[in-house]
Amino acid sequence: MRVLVTGGAGFIGANFVLRTLAQRPDVEITVLDKLTYAANPATLESVADRIDLVVGDVADAALVDRLVAAADVVVHFAAESHNDNSLADPSSFVQTNLVGTFALLEAVRRHDVRYHHISTDEVYGDLDLEDPTRFTEATAYNPSSPYSSTKAGSDLLVRAWVRSFGLRATISNCSNNYGPYQHVEKFIPRQITNVLAGVRPKLYGDGLNVRDWIHVDDHNDAVWTIIERGEIGETYLIGADGEVNNRTVVETILELLGQPADAFDFVTDRPGHDRRYAIDSTRLRTELGWQPQYLDFRSGLSATIDWYRANPDWWQPHKQAVEANYAGTERVIG
Ligand code: NAD
Ligand code: TDX
């Protein structure tokens, strides 16, 4: 099976490539990645001779057409993925997430190739802390940020291409991922590497916002489950019952690294900051038989801390620029 993986040099896409090569000898992988600031080609160094890495843009229709024509399956991870960046400058989010997805959809339509679309629970907006409900496949779209609205728009393009043109496509909307090879701009790696670098972790607002954490390997196993057993045209929510508030995450990181649990700063809140995400993944579990393997967030977090501690060469070159960027907008408030 020939699989085209877009965004395969980023966090989730690269974990998908590494895991697929380790577990599925029958799969040949081509990665299409623009190698933006978010990519780290070092992640794929150990498998460089086993994959075809094409450096290019998913919005480049001619390039995409050629690569899709040579594939049996396309898994579309490539995106601008960071909410804070989308607030500073949304233009690349519209270009990559919407125009890029459009180029892929047109190519898979022309060549009748199986397509899986990677998306996020953020398309559903947010929930109150006290709300007893969780997101399901039936929840109405209500995105808050430039990032999540472009992801929502890309999902709707996929749905329209399925209905109008009979595309052989599936969509998954997953909750917040953690694990190795995640960029240090994101919450968990930022705080782990802050503590390792002797800097106090930074919590936005009151620190009580809730995210529903899932290990990246559980996400990627679910993606394969959907590619192999998902019903064409359908959407599946991926989540591992991992709701935790941000303050608890930071306190746990500090504790696991032997620091006092209160050694963090509160900083100015993210504008429009979604309060809570929560996924009900019953459909994926009952219809397709998927189950997460990482059931204990604390031990998954501990393994992730060990990975960052053991791999400073992977993250240190990017740390200073990320922190300088944050320093331009955030102010310590407590
Ligand atoms: P990431 O930012 O770590 O990686 C994105 C990758 O896409 C990078 O390698 C980058 O170079 C590449 N890319 C960006 N623009 C491109 C373009 N125009 N052409 C080709 N390649 C381009 O992102 P991630 O966290 O790995 O997220 C991957 C996907 O999963 C995204 O679609 C995201 O919306 C989705 N998702 C992420 C999470 C999460 O918690 N990180 C949760 C749910 C869904
Ligand atoms: O320094 C920080 N302090 C802080 O309190 C950072 C970077 C974040 N936060 C908060 C904001 C969020 O409530 O932590 C939470 C997680 O923040 P991010 O890592 O930026 O993730 P989020 O905005 O929840 O979006 C992530 O999950 C869904 C991914 O970046 C998206 O690509 C995915 O779609």
C-alpha cells in the first residue's frame, strides 16, 4: 500500500510515519511537507532511507496532483496548527488549511484515491466547566479562533466533496495530543522545557481551562483503524477520556521534575480562549473497536518528560526564539 502523508515532518504526522514503518512492513510512505518552522526534519532522520520526503506545499496543485496519482491512500495532517499564531497572523492558516485542503480534494477526486482528513475537536467550539455533555459526531460546528475556523472550513469542504462527487473520504476530529517530537511552542512541551531550562512555567488566565489529553500513538492507531474499517463519508471523534485542567498539568510536571508545585507564573490570557474541550468517542470504540492504550495521563506525561530530558538536541535550537516570541505578547499577572 502506497500512503501519501502530508505534514509528515510535524508532530503527529512524524509519529504516524515512525509508527507505521515500525508496525506495517507492507506500507510505502511518501511525505509531502513544506518544512515550515513547525517541522523538524531531524525527527525523520532515522528513517530517511525508508521514505520519500518531498519538500513542497499542499496548496501547489500540480505537485499535489502528481503525488496523489501515485498513492493508494492520502492521510492529510499538514496544517498551520497553533492557535496563538493564528491570532497574530491568520493568513497562512487560510492558505494552508483551506486552499491546501482544496488542492488535495481536487486531486483525490481526479484520481479516485482514498482520503483521510485529520481534524480537531476545536471545530465544535468550547464547553462550560460545569456542562455534563461532551462533543459527539452530532455536535454543531461552532469554532472560536482563526485556527479552528479554518479547520472547520476544511472539514466542510471534505463533507461537500463526499456528497457532491462521491469522494472516498473519512474525517477524524481528535482532542489535544501529547508525546515525543511536539514543538516547544505547544503547552506541555513548553512547560517541560521551561522547567528543564530553569524558567517558570506560564499558565494563561486562571489556569482552569480544561483540555482532553490523548497520547499521540493512540491518535495514530485510531487513524489506521478508521482508514481500514471506517465507513466512507463518515466522521469519527477520537478521545481517551483525558480531561485535565491546565493548572493540574503544570503542577504535575513540576512535581515529576522535583520542583515545588507552585513554582509557576500566571500570564495574560489568550484572547477568545476556549474554556473546555471534551470528546465522547463511543462511536469509534463500539463501531470500529478502537481503544486507547495510554489510560494513565500521569505516566504518559512522565514518559514524555523523560523524552524531552533525553533529547535536548532536538528542542534546544528552537526554544529561545519561541520564548522571545511569547515575551512580546504575554505579561506576568500573578
Ligand atoms: P504541527 O504544526 O506539529 O505540524 C504540521 C506540519 O505540516 C509541519 O511539518 C509543517 O511543516 C507542515 N505544513 C504546514 N503547512 C504546510 C503546507 N502548506 N504544505 C505542506 N506542509 C505544510 O501540527 P500537528 O500538531 O502535528 O498537527 C497535525 C494535524 O493534526 C493538523 O491538521 C492539526 O489540525 C491536527 N490536530 C492536532 C492536534 C494536536 O493536539 N496537536 C489535535 C487534533 C488535531
Ligand atoms: O504557555 C502556555 N500556557 C497555557 O496556559 C500555552 C502555550 C498554552 N496554554 C494553555 C492554552 C490551552 O488552554 O494550554 C492549553 C493548551 O494550549 P495549546 O498547546 O496551545 O493547545 P490548544 O490551543 O488547546 O490546541 C491544541 O489542541 C487542538 C493544538 O495546538 C491544536 O492544533 C489542536 O487542534
